[in-house]
Amino acid sequence: MTQTIIAITAAYLLGCFTTGYYLVRLSTGQDIRATASGNLGSRNVGRLLGTKGFILTFLGDAGKGLLAVWLARYLSPAPWLPCAALLAAVAGHIWPIQLGLRGGKGFATFAGGMILLKPLVLLAGLGLCVVAYPFLRGTTRTGLVALACSPLFVVAGQLRRGAPIMSPATALYCLLVVVVLYAHRTNIRKEFFNRGGCLR
């Protein structure tokens, strides 16, 4: 129980370290949330700091997701804990307590954690992006579709191994996807729906 509390608390605090916010603060003194799109992600940081800012922000945000999963596995053998830790890290990125719960959208943190958590699902999602991009014609749109489909890849893996479809780890993963999609709700409305509320 102690290891579980430590892993989840540490993961949330890792998530709260929003790389883009501190990088821009140190470089320019500005609040990235008041610049361009207002997002803390690598693309918005890149608009202000260039390619180097984009890369550093993406690596920093992805790295904390990866570290959260690694720490959970190191502390406990519970199969559901790494996914819970990644959920906590993503929540920390989206709702950082030191920034008044105004953070980023969590995609890079999610992707970084997936490198250790479910690498085959991550690869399947990237493959889907490659196939779907010519039809969807947009990186954000394609990424959101791949993210929304990723629970299907998890369930397919469970069926292939003969494991229960809805284990605690799978349920947590589905919740993780819902949280990231919720953080992207503005993008979803913009990319998939017109002003009349109809699919484009």
C-alpha cells in the first residue's frame, strides 16, 4: 500500500513539472499560457522558442511519463500500478497544482509512458497514423483518431493472450485515454465538428 501511494504521488508531482511553462519562463520571463494558442505543449513552445524549444519540451514531457511508469514498476509488481501512475502523471500535467490546475493536454506525457507501458499499442497507433493521415489530412486529427482507437488494440492483445478483456489495468488504460481526449475537447470540436455541430 505504501509503495502504491508513493508511486502515484510521485507520478502526479512529476506530471506537475510542465516543461514548456518553466522553459519559457527561464528563457523569456513570459507565461506560455498567455502566448499564441495558450497551450503548454511543444508546438506552442516551438512557436516562441523555435525548434530547440519544441524538442526540449516534447522530451521533457514524454520523459516524465516514462519515468512515472518505470518508478511504479520498480516499487511494486502490481500489474495495474504502472497504468495508474501514468494516469497520475498525465493528470499532473493537465491539472498542475502549482499552476492553479491550468496545465497542458497530456499527449506527450501519455506517449512517453506508453514506450514502457504498452510499446506494441504505441507502435500500432503510429501505424494507424501513417495509414490514416492521407485521408484525415491533419496531424492533430490523425493523432486523436489513433488515440481513440488505442483501447481496441489493448483489447485485441488481451484476446490474443487469452487474458480477461476488462482487467483493472485495461479499465485504467481506458480511463487514461478518456482523460487525454477530454483535455483535447477543444481540438476535437475544431477538427471534427463544424459550427452547426455536424461532422465535417
